[in-house]
Amino acid sequence: MLIWDEFLKILKEEAGSQIVETWFKAVTFEEWDPSTHTVILRAPNQFISTWIHDHYAELLKKHLARLLYTDNIQLMIIGAQLDKTNERTIIPASIVQKNNFGHAQAQQNIALHTNNNNSNSNYNYQRHTQTTQFTSHAQPTYPGTSHGTSTDTHHKLSVIEKKTKERTTCNLNENYRFENFIAGPSNSLAHAAAYAICENVGRVYNPLFIYGGTGLGKTHLLHAIGNEVKRQHPSLIVRYETSDHFINDFINCIRFDRSQQFRSKYQKIDVLLFDDIQFLSNKEQTQETFFHVFNVLHEQQKQIVLSSDTFPKEITGLQSRLKSRMEWGLVADIQTPDLETKIAILKKKSELHGVPLADDVAEFIASRVLSNIRELEGALIRVSAFSSLTNQTITLDLARRVLLNLQEKRPEGVSLDNILKIVCKNFSMSITDIKSKSRQKDISSVRQVALFLMKKTTFCSLQAIGSFVGGRDHSTVIHAITKIENLINEDASFAQKIKALEQEILMG
């Protein structure tokens, strides 16, 4: 199901691919009842059902509620039949709490009920609004055992995690490939460079450094590189790594005095795909270790691909020698996609998920989403989910109704005042000068940039924008917009500067 697939993508980003493989891949989205706001999931057994509601209930509620376009949900997890018994776990949204599984007296907000006397094997479940306890007879059972114990639980968990680790040593998401990455003017350099290194691993653009705002496709490209390298060069060792995991891995190695083993593990890699390197900021020991890993891999002509939300030199708290090495190869940016690229992305996503999407609907959705691709996908999910649940065809009118809030509201922090502050900061100009009647060339040029960005990133009228910037009329704003558009078409460097400003404004 589309919604469940999107939830798994989100969970991979927040909790990691190992968690998804271990606990959620065998779970299915059983039912959504919009009248009661109830989601029903089916787990393969009671053990997985219990573990999920104990540790991931909050994540499930949060993201499924957003994907289903509702404020609040009731969540049920159904365990598969064990010894002709069905179990259901119900999680009322208002009373979910975390607990540690395996403690016989652990307090719960959820009661597990088994209807052993029901000759028809119907499901029997009951909601509880007060705290209950697991007792010995309520412990989850497993195939081949009478009752689950804490030892059983930890043993099974270690076996599952070990098998999962063996399957996912490269940590790649196979859904992220070049075939489903939409290239456009905003990402063409990064896309071309990423594909080039797959055919010439370690010999061109090494390292490749990709930077850009949140949700613009950096992670997709890193995984696409890994999947393509594995396809073309099956013998190479590829590893996708997030900075958070690298840091935690390094900390554990220090605790258990395994620093040399840690370095050796990474130095055996042929292609290292390192995501969000900016999070190594101010972590001196971790940076030191990464520095040595980088040097060894680069000296051996192993491929290194790095991503960040900003240009290498602008990453604060990072050693100068690391910043310098990041610029040894090619630095490519990914910017906010233009309207045409966003429409192409929507059409591709709709094709992949079998969602019929007319051109006018795609254009409408694309025109309403300004910040990033992730938000664009979220809008498509909301429209398709509403269409499916209400059994209505996706039309322009339906999209307008579903995305009403998105249509009327820009991302948080986008206001005329905030735009003016950002523009003035970037051009070292005072707000007083911009709002003044001065016609000095340098002041006038920055003023025109501000007027252009105000029109592009808000729904304010020309008159409102002109009035805000020193009481100017709408013709002045039109002139400024035309002037900046011409400069963008003529000067690639200027166009990049304006795009960066727009991204900074939209990111708040």
C-alpha cells in the first residue's frame, strides 16, 4: 500500500534500515477506518506485535496520522494466529506510553487479550484507559514454546539482528536508483557526476561532495550510486553510512577499546557513501578518526562520496584539513527544483505507485509546494489517500480541497519582513537603506532582489509588496521582477546566488 511504503521510507530515515528490516518489513497495513480514525496493522506474530507497540508506537502515530491527513489516530496491531489463537493489541492515541519489554511486572497502557474460548476464532479485543500489567499467563508465545521469557526475547532479538546485519552490510535502500531520480536544472551537475563515478570508481570526482537543503535528493543520489556500483561491479564493497551511525559506532568502539578494529572495518571499503557530514561538527575525536579513514581510502583510490546541507567551507566546527579534503574532487550543489522538474517528479511518483494524475493536477500540486521534494511527495500522498478512501477520482477540485491549508500557507518563517532581513544580511545592506528613496545603484540592485524574492515566495499582492518596501507602487515591483529575471537568464553565477537566497528563505 502506498501509505505504508511511504511510512517505511520515513522510518528508514529516522530509525535506520536495520530497524525497518528487523521489525517492520513483515508487518502489513491491514485497514484504515476514517470514521473511527483507526489504523489496523498485522504482524507475523505476537512477539513482533508487542515489541513494535512498546518501542515504536509514537513514531507510528505521528507519521501515519500525517500521511492519512488526520490529527489523531487509534492504532491496532494484530498478531498472527498462534496455536489457533488471534491476538490484537490496541493503542489508543491518547494513552500510549513507552516501556521496557521483558519485565514481568512492566506497567502498560495497553492490555493484550486472547480469546481462547471462542470456537469461531473471532478476534476479541478491548480498550483500556487505565494502567494494567503483564502477568505470567499474558506473556507472548512463540512457535515451539509455551511462554516467552526475557532470555527467549533477547536470544531471538540477537538472532534477528545478526541475520539482518548480514543482509544489509552495505545499508543501501534498493528503492533509490538512478532510474527513478528526476534530473533537472536544479540537480543536473550532481546527477551527472554521481553517474560518472559509477563507471569510473575512484578515478574521477574523488571525493564527490554533494550539498543542498533538506529533502532535495542528496540521500537518493548516494543510494543510487551505491546500487549502480553494486550492479556494475558486484565484487566491490559498498557502504552507505550516516554521520549519526558513524559517531555511535565510534563511541562504542572507544568504550570496548576497539578503535583499531573500527578503522580497519572502514578501510576495507571500496565505495564509502557518507551522508550528512555536517553532524561531525565539534566532535574532535570522531573527526580525527574520519580524517584517517578518508586518507587511507583516498590514497588507495577508493571512491568517497559525501553529502552535507551546506558548502564545505561553511560547515562550522569542522577541522580545516577536513574541509580542504572535501574540496579535492568535485563539489556539486542541489537546489530547489523548478516547476517543470517538480511536475516531472510528481508524474514519476504517480506512475510508480499506480496513481492516475492529470497534468493540471500535477501542475497545481507542484505550484503549491515550494520547499523540497519530500513535501512534494507528502502532498501527493495526501491527495491519493483521500481519493482512495473516499472513492473519488483525483481531480483539480479534489486536490484544491485536500491541499487547502498548503495553498493558503507558506512554510513557517516566510514573511516579507523575514525576506528583507535575509536579503539585507546576505548583501550587507541595512533595511533602512532598502526602504529609503535612494536610487544609488548598489542599493537599488539589492532592493530589486528583495522585491523579486517577495513575489516569488509569498502570495502577497504587488501592491502589498511595494507598500512594504518604502511605499512603492506595483509598477516598480513589476520592473524589479523583470530586471532580476533577465539577470538570472544572463548570469549563471547570479542565478545561483538568487536560488541560494530563495532556499534560505523557504527553510526559515
